[in-house]
Amino acid sequence: MIWLLLLIVVLVLIGGGMWGWPLLAGMLGLSSVKDKPSALANIAELMRSYDITPAEVDAAFHAPAASQAVPTRRSRGDIAKTLFIYLGAIFILAGISAYIGMFWESMGSAMRIFVTLGVGYTLLIVLVSALHEKKYPRLVLPLTLATVFMMTGGWFVLIHEVYPHGDNWRAAVLFVFGVMAVHQGALFGKYRLTVLAFTALFFVYGFMQVGLELLGVPIAYIAIVLGASLFLVGTALEKTPQRILAEPALLIGTCWLNAGLFERIAVSTSANWASLIIGVCVMFTAYGLQKAGRYSRLTGLGYFIGSIMVYSGLFDLVHNTAVELLYLAVTAAMLYACVVLQSRALLFTTVIAMLGFIGFYTAKYFADSLGWPITLVLMGVAFLGVGTIAIKVRRKI
């Protein structure tokens, strides 16, 4: 059962930064606004996130419609110009990629470095020009990503060509990530764009990860240190124009930190206790975010993952012991917590855990003595009872 838990956590970690956790939050109704209190709570959260004062809301609300900014329609010429710019950039990159793929083996070392690192620095010059002139803001994001990709690959090609027999890949990664961190940090210091903040943080934390590994620091301690620091960085980002990165940073930092704590606790005790303790910690983190009125999606995801870890660890601990029914008592108590915390994510996992344990306990102790027909009837009555309670609880949330 613990392996199933770990698989779920890994899947959430992989998809959480892009689409997994917003989709899950939407499925569980965590971001839906169905009544006036939830709408007011949502508005309050937006005001805290973007440092909006009640006076500014009042001014915007009473502002005449004519005075509000009306987006101007782009002319057909402007649209065509942008389209041709995108197509030109795509064909240039496609041509370079095709040339590299076709003639890579026949190229010399200098040519390989030029078509990778040279192109990367050429793109960097174009990026800096675009940022300085401020003429093509829509090209900044794809141009930044293309520049980062080509420069990073180019530096690895340079190292491979200069040291063809080297096998210390961590030293190569440390050097490349360090150089790229300096590049992206300098660009961010000059232009203060969100995409540059993201790339700078990526390379800085990659540099620190590999550097600490080279120093012989255990992976678990690296995860704890870097996860905690990224959580603090996410908190600091809330007060900057790059606040859109705060929520993903808090998510990754929390997962990173708790992954390290999980490994150390599992080594000291067992995976079951680690799952139970870390699950409780994650739920307390979600509770703290909920009390602060920040990031309702992170709150729901914290309750969801934390409760899965708690229920999984608790079941493995009480399984085949004299206190097996303690599991049912805990899940029943958590139904009350669902009402107090008003969390549908926690209600979902609690109902699944309770129904699963009832089915397990019934099959284990009553299947042979009462017969399967009666057992199935009892299970059906139990399921209906729990389902009725869940519906009543959901209406109160």
C-alpha cells in the first residue's frame, strides 16, 4: 500500500507545476464560486495576493464605464506582421535543428560548438535587443526559452569537445548551471521579467543541488535545505511583481522539504510512521494557508495529499493488530474535521478511506461466518449509511 502512496505523490509532483494540481482543484470544486460568501472569500484572496486596497476596489467599482480602459482591436496588418515574425523564427530554428541533425557527425569540434553555443549567444543578443527596444513583447517568452535551451546545450557540447574523455558529469553540470545562473540572474536584475526570474531560480537551485551532492551531503538533507529555502523564496515572491511564481514555488518547496523529511524519518523508524508524520505535517501546512486566507488551491491539494499519506500510513500501522478499529474511529473523527475545515478534498479522501476500511473489515471477519449474501447486504447498508452522512456533510461545506 505504501508503494501506491509513493506513486501517487510522484505523479502529483510531476504534474503539479503545470496542470495537475489546478485540474484536481477544479475537479474537487475548490476554486468554484457558488454563493456570495465564497465569492467574497475569493475576492479577499485576490486582494491579498495583488496588494489591492479597499479604496482601490471602491474607485474601480464606481469608475464610469467610459473612463475604463477599452482594449483596442489589432489591425490586420499588425496581426499579419506578428504572424510572419513567428513563422520566420520557427523556420529559422527548424533550419538550424535540421542542419545540426543532418551533419552533426561530419562536423568538426569548432563547428559543433558554433552551431550550438554560437547560436545560443546570437539568440541572447537578439533577446537583449528585444528587451531593450521593447518592440516585440510577445517574442520575449519563446525567445528566452530558445536562448536558454541553445546556450545550455552549447556549453555541454563545449565541455564534451574540450574534455572528450571526462566522466565527471556532476562537475560539468555544476559549471554549466553556474554560468547560466549568472546569465539569467544578470538579465533579471536588468529587466525584471517573470520568465527571467523563473530561469534564474531554476539554474540557481540546480547549481546548489549538484554542488551539495559534490560536497557529499546526503540527498535527504539537500532536499530539506533547498525545499525550506524555496518555500521562503516563494513567500518573498508574494510581495514582488513576479508573484505568479509564488504559488508554484510554495508547492515545489513544500514537496521537496517533506520528501527529505520522509526519507530521514523512514530511515530512523519505518515508511509507515514517515507517511503518517509527514501527512500530518502537510495537513498542518494546508491549515496554516487556510487560516491565512491564501492559495485555496494549495490548501485543497495539501489536505488531499496529506490525508492520503495519513490514511495509508495509519492503515499499515494498525493492520492485523488489536487496534484495527482505531482506523475507523479516526476516519469518523475526520468527518467532523471536514465540516470544521470546510474542505471537500479532505471529505473525498475520508469517505474513500472509510468505505475501503469497512469493505476490508467486513470481508475479513464476517464473510465466512455469515455468508457472502448477508455480508453483501451488510456492506450495502454500511455504504448507504456512510454515503448519506457524506451527502449531509457536503451540504454543510
